[in-house]
Amino acid sequence: MRRKSSQNKGRPLDEAAARERCLRLLSVRARSGAELRERLLQVGFSRSVIGRVLAGLAEAGLVDDEEFARSWIAGRKVTGIGRRRLRAELARKGIERGMIERLIAEQVDDETERGQVETLARRRLARSSVDARTLARLRRFLIGRGYGFEMVDDALRTIAGEEDAN
């Protein structure tokens, strides 16, 4: 459960306090401007104060939605997350749709994503037998990771065909 403004009782909700809160949040992890805006609104800062503070932080290079999204994609791609889920995560973080599409197109290609699907599937299948139930469970897992239906089905058919040949 989040604490509302109990930390700010008796403290003015001015620009210095908003900047301090943003810097504290940014010291934990990079955040989008929308994430910071939402957190400041929850505490009770006015929209005008928030706008000025975020503009100052952006000017100083501490808040950059494009760089945040680029970094987010690179980090999540390494953990085996597909395009569909990346789009949803970045949208929830307040990144605009056009920027999301452009950055994903720059950083994620079909070949790389297909390789990730096959690697994840093979790793999972190494621990169990290949039967219809296991393949259905694996399909749900991969789709949940954000990979496209067609790509998942194609990869699973390929892997199941290899298993049948052995």
C-alpha cells in the first residue's frame, strides 16, 4: 500500500520538494516523465509545479523519455521479452505510441525474436517430455512473454518436428 502525503505533512509542496522527490525516485531507477508526473500528483503537487520541475529535469538531461524507452527495450530484450509485451509495458509507463513503434522497430528484428522464442522453448522442453499438454503450456508461456502467436506456433512446430525425428 502506498503512503499518500504523510511524509509531506507540514512541508510545503513547492518546486524544491518536487525536485527532491523526483531525484530520489530517479536514484532508484530511470523513470519516464509520465511516471514521475503520476507520482508527484499522488503526493499532491500542483500541475504547474510538476510541469516546471519536469521541464527543468528534462533540460538537465535527467528525464528523457526516448532514452528511457531505448534502455527499457534493451534491458527487457535480454530477459526474453517480445515486442507485444514491450509495447504494453512502455505504454503503461507513458511513452507515446509513435516513439514506442519506432524504437522497437530499431532494436528488435524478426530473426532475433525468433531465436529468443526457440531458445526459451528448448530450455523449457529440456526439463520435460514433449507432449500436447506440455506444448500447450509452453505456448501460453511464450505468448505471455509477448511473442506473436504465429511466431510461437511456428517455433513450436519446428521444435516438435525435431523431437519426432529423434
